[in-house]
Amino acid sequence: MTNDIAGSQNQEGLKLFVGNFVDTPSAGELRIRREHLLAVSPEGYITHLAPLHSDSSQLLLSTHPDAAGSSLTQIPAHSFLLPTFTDLHLHAPQYMYYGTGLDLPLLQWLEQYAYKAEERIDASAELAERVYGRLVQRLKENGTGCVSLFGTIGVRANLILAKKMQEAGLRGFIGKLSMDESPRPTYGESSASASLASVTDFIDSLQSYLSSFKPHERLVEPIITPRFIPVCSDELLVGLQKLGQEKGVRVQSHMCEGRDQMDMVMKSRGKRDQDLWDELGFLGPKTLQAHVTYLDENMIPLVKERQLTMAHCPLSNAYLSEKQFPLREAIDADLQVGLGTDIAGGYSPSIQVQMRQAVIISRLREGARCESLDCSFADADAQEADAASSKNVKVDWKEAVYLATRGGKKGMGLGGALEVGMEFDVQLIELASRSSPSGTGPLDLFDLKVEEDPSKLDEAWWNESIERWWCNGDERNRKGMWVQGKKIA
């Protein structure tokens, strides 16, 4: 893929952006491109990205019919465009009570809080409109442009969710829950056949709704969603796998999240969670599994071979799982991983919070590893001596940015970086401005002089300032958002 496919095409309708662009094309690689020109097609795809003063950029500017007008957006000097965040795991109806109810183990928590909230959403279209309307607004405030959503068992409420996402200009994989063996008498589906008929109705209804949009404008799509094995019969799971194949639809669920859930699968099916999913044909490149906190060296080859995508939900796992996801090992094995909030198992809808938590959890894991070896963070000799038998499991902030952007998007068959041919999904991050010369929002940049020539700011300054934003930034630093080339905030 080249850095310029715009030079030979019609420039009519191209949107141009000049300024600083930041992305993470690979885990741990923070790419900062200053004073570049980026072009976006009318369909919302990146067609050009090169230094502003390069021959190709100058040619594009000279031939564009509106290069000096409204088609050109100048990114302020101390701001940058970053790919939007992707949330790979969010229970939309549970947003109604997020920030509460984290006092119980997983299965009790579902009964006490989750099922009741979902039942209420299905019973009231007005409530669904209110909750989902507020949710999509909060996602935009947090820079989340793409979400894989668990909904409820009702078709109507899930269509409301899909329409709210589409109307807000956000990408969404909308999962109508399937569960024919619910432990709650008033909230479940009566049989496998009834469940399959319901999800088929949802898929067909959503695709009918989307048919009025141009292909590049269709931001939402269905995703088959068996809640998890304990509440689904084998008959239902077999039927859902077949339906996914027939419709070409992605699949999502939960796998190896907590000990109680895993024990239920073993007792009822006589098999391990991951083995049953694999036996039923669910583990593949179009499958997203949340949590997988019990990933180990024996499971890694299976996950890698099946090209499974995993949603790491660090905040939720700290509350509802006995074990933390081995993120360092997953990255080193080149497994497909992104981040998820797991609302309401996680109390924050912000992927920025999840990025920080992922790094914190990795450092706690490294501390436990060092303690077990009677070594120290500061003992370089001891760490080198044990390197042959054990490996540092820390993850850094740049790797967390990758998971939040490129990692999550790649797992869903999308871009997530700033490359020619990828969708233009970005957020505008402001570090400082003339009105906030010492730093925007929570940032304090004491050595910055905004009146000086910004070209004098070197790579080290940008790295340090972006790290400061990563640690302390919030919605006050977010000054704009585009999805599929369209400005939505």
C-alpha cells in the first residue's frame, strides 16, 4: 500500500488535513508525523498522507479545487490527530447502572444486577431510547468511535441501539443476546428454535434498515452473541454457528472469564470452556471472545492458530475475575488483542481508563513475578539471571495505545491506523493552545512557549507530551472527532 493514491484521481470532494498525525502501526511503535498533509475521499477513506512540503503533497494542493477553502482543516500547532478508540466489549443495557454493583462474584452479580437491567430495557422502548441515547453521547465524549456491543434478548431494543449508534455516526457491532437456558425465569428465551428465530429476525431487520444507506455509510452491523456457554444449550450453539456461517456474520461471547463460570461449563458439559467453543466451530478469525483471563501457554497455540480476537477488560477483571489476563504473553505471541470496558463489570466507559489500567495490571503481575523469584525491579543482575527461565511481563503505555486503536480495529477487520486505504476515524487531541498556553485541561506543560515556532519542538518533546496526555488527559483535551471521514463531534 503506497503513501499516495490521490495524485492520479479526481480531487473533487477530497477533504484535506494539515498538521500532526500520531498512530501506532505496531505494538510499542508510536509514530509521530509532523507537518504532513492527509487527504480523505468523499467515501471516508485516507487517500494521501505525506510530508506537507513533499512533491506529492504540493501537487495535490495545487490541483485541488478548494485547497484554500472549507475543504482544508488546519490542525493547531500543539494538537494532533489520533485514531479513535475501539471498545471491544460493552454491555449497552448495563450502562443504566454502571459505577455500582461491584460487590458480588460474577454469577451472583449477573442475577442481582445485569439480568434485571436488561429485562427493564426490553420492557420499555422509552427507557432504551434514553439509556442508549446517553450512552452514544458518552462514547463520543470519550473518543470511542467503534464498539462491539452486547445488547438484550429483545429484537426491538437492539434495533433502537443500532439506530442510535448509526445516527450518532459511530461504528457498532450490535449483538442481540442469545440464551435459552437462563437462570432467571422472567428473562430468557423459551427454546433453541425460538432463540434462533429471534436472532434471524434481528439480523434481517437490521440489514433491511441499513439497505437505505450507501455501503460506506453503513456503520453498524449485527454480530451473533451467545451470552456464554452456561446459559446456552448445545442445540442453540450449533444453530448459531451455522447461522453465522450462512449470514457471514461475526460472533462474540465470553470465554474463560472466571473460575465459577469455567467450573459450570466443566460440570455441565464435561469439557473446558475453550475446548467446547472450539469443538463447536466458534473459534476463528471472525470470532471475538471477551476476557480469556485464563489464557496460558497451552491455550496460546490454539488461539493463534484459530486467529481468534480477544477483548482485554482490565478494570472489570480486577473486580470479577480471580486471574488477570496475561497481556505481555499475548502481545509477544502476536495474538490479536484489543481493549474493552465491559460496562458495567468495569465502572468506566473510557478506553483511556482501560489503557492505564492495562499497564497497571501488567506491572502488578511483574511485581508478583519478581516477588516469587525473590528479585527486585531495581535488581538488574537478578532479572538478567532469571531471563532464561522467566520473562518480564510489564506492558508500556505505547503498547496500550496500540491496543486501544490499531489492535481493537484490526481484530474486527478494520484499520485503526493512519494509512492510505484505511477508514478515516480520528480524534483531535489538544495539548496546549494560545488560550491555554501552559497546557489544556489537566495538562501542565511548564517548559512550553506557545508563541515560539512549533517546528522547533523535537521528537522528544512530542513523545513526552503525548505520554503526559496518556497519563492525565481527559475529555477536555478532545476537540473533535471524525468517523468514516464525517465530523461527528
